[in-house]
Amino acid sequence: MLKKIFTLLIICSIVSVSCKRNKFDVNVSNIKIDLQVNRFDKELFTVNKDSVYYYIPKLEKKYGKFFQLFNYKIINIGGTSSRNYPDYFKGFLTDYTITQVYEETEKTFIDIDEVEADLTEAFKHYKYYFPQKNVPNIYTYISGFNQSIVTDENILGIGLDKYLGKNCAFYERLQLPVYLRYKMDKNYIISDCMQAWAITEFPNNDTVDNLLSQIIYRGKIQYFIDAMLPNTPDSIKIAFKTSQLDWCNKNEERMWTFLIENNLLFSSDYMEIKRYTDPGPFTSGFSRESPARTGIWLGWQIVKSYMDNNKKITLKELMLDNDGQKILNQSKYKP
């Protein structure tokens, strides 16, 4: 009899857990989008190096605004109208290290099918919540380790050489800190893309610029990623190790109390804001076991509390709400 009761309790427990539905796990099967990842990197490095002058107008015509973005903001060689542009362009394509980087990228990204499928799923969710918004044209490129993700109007670019894996020899040669190399892996491409797109589409227009404003805004971005990637672990979405997430969960109340007791929430000090929102080995002032960007994690918890306690608020309304103080007040946040 006791055994039967015990078995029944286990079954009830399993049913209870399985019924706890992820609210972001929405049906997007009927949403049709035409998303393709354009392999600009492949086309660029198959250009005949002895005929660079011939290919420039062809590339400019085919890739349009993205080609300008690549020249001006990614490899920083200026526009095609410059007299020295062809030489700079050829210099980039024939640079020995850049060529090695491209070859390494080709080994890591033999094809881009998985990235394309995951981005398609993410942007289906985007169209579910924001049906009037456009899905960007997506390009991959080699940046010489300059840019991970770039965005512009209807453009999203992915620097594949920034996702070669944390143990990549090039990153070691560049002496990049371990905390930066940790997320330079293809597992983080999709979350980085959706973060960059959210920041582009929903800039922070809060009239107040203080720590509270910044962490609420970044919390909104994290919540947006939750909705776009409902089946992705939190550790990927915020790029924390599991141990760092555990530390945040255990120390949430202490962190919040520390910010309040030291009057930091309403600080507009630039360095103080960076202390809680910028990458680093840990958060200065907290334990060395803490992750950096603890302010962003706290902002995420506040926004989740706000949405849980204001169920009529839509994701669109959240992303367009620039009043961080109001969001905190109505969140009923109690760590």
C-alpha cells in the first residue's frame, strides 16, 4: 500500500512539472519567413586576388548597403570612391593572417545550415510578437576580429571569426582575456544576434540615465531573448557559466540590498554603471565567484517580475516602455 502511494506521488509530481508550460513556447509553425544567411565571407575570399579591381563593382552592386557597412565599420578601409580603396581592399584579402583566419573559419563553419535554421526559428518568434516588423537580411563575414555582430536598417551581420571556440589559437595569440573568449563560440551566435537586433529595434530612450535605467533596459533585452529563444538555456542567453547563474540565484537578495544601501540605483556615474553592466572576470565589490554584468541579471529578474505581475502587458508594450522607474515600481520585485 505504501509503495502504491509513493508511486502515485511520483507520477503526480512528474505530471505537475510537465504541465508547467513555458509561456514563451508559442506555436510559430504557420509563420512563414524567407530567411537566408548570405555567405559574403565565402564569396569575398574566392575573389581572384589578381582581379580585385574587376570584382569591386560587382560586390558593391550585389551587396549594396551591407558592402558599405563592411568597408566603413567592419574592416575600416573607407568607401569605394576613395582613390586608395582598391589597394586597401586587396591588402585585406591577401593579408597572411586574415587568410589563415578565413581557412580556420571554413573548418569551423563547413556549412551554415544549423545557424540558418536556428535564426529562422528565432525570427518566426519575432514575427509572432511583432508582425509589422521586417526580418533583416543576414550576412556572414570575416572581420579580422573587429566585430561579432553588426546591425543596420534591415541588416544583420555575423562575424564568424569571433565564434571559433574559446580555445582557438588566434584568440590566445591576441591575448584575449578568458572571460571574453568564453563566449566566442558558435553556441552563442543566435542569442548574440537576437540581443543585437533588440538593441537596434528598441533603443534605450529613458529620459533618465542612471544604473536603474540601464539595468532595466538590459533586463528588457534579456526578456526579449527569452521570447525569441524559448528553449535556450539561461546560461546561453546571458553567457554565464552554470556556476555563475547559481551564484546569482543564491545571492540575489544580497546584491539588491547592496545596491540599495549604497545608493547606487540612482547613480549616474559612468564608471559605476559600467561596473555592473560591462564584461569582466567578475563584479568588483562582489565575490570573485560572481559573474560580471550582475546588474543586467538583476534587471532581468525585475522585468520578469514586472511581466508576471502585469499579465496584460504585451512584449511589444514592454519593449516600447522607456520608464525604468515605473517598471521597477510595478514589478513588486522582492528578491
